[in-house]
Amino acid sequence: MMYSQTFLEKVRSFGILGYSVDKIIDLCEPENEEQFRSDFTDPKSEVYKAYRKGKTTGEYNLDKVLFDESTKQKDLKSNELLKDRMQRNKVDDLIFSHFGI
């Protein structure tokens, strides 16, 4: 299925926010819901790539804010949150590399 750049940009934006495929379907109303679900899980599809790029961008932005707060402002809570996120990211990366989820 072909998707417009505008549609893919919406998917990327929802990836930044970590929205589920169901929420994206509700908001974007793709022409073929089943094909969209299939594309959403296919690492070769534009939809999958757009969502992953958005998701990674969102995670980076959050990590960057926490890093800046923990280093520049010496905020202990931000430092702990960043440490927790870094550990969770390692686990998530392993799960993704082994299972693709």
C-alpha cells in the first residue's frame, strides 16, 4: 500500500508519543486497516520505518532533557530517571534484536 508523506509524517509524530497501532488507526483512519496493521509490523515498510524513527526521536528527546537536567542542574531525580531509562533501553534493545518487538 502506498502512503503519502503527510500520512507518514503523522505516523512518525505518533511514534514520538509512543501511540499504539490502534490509536494511530483511530486517528489516521487508513484506507485499509488490515494492510496498515501488516505494514506497521513489517520492518521493510515505510509505515514501520516512520513509526520507529518517531519512537526513537521521542526517546532521544526525553533522554536529552533528563541528561541536561542531571548534569547542568545537578538534579538527582533526573539522574535516577535517566539511569533507569538507560537500563530499560538496554533490555528493550535486546528484546527488539531477538524478537523484533
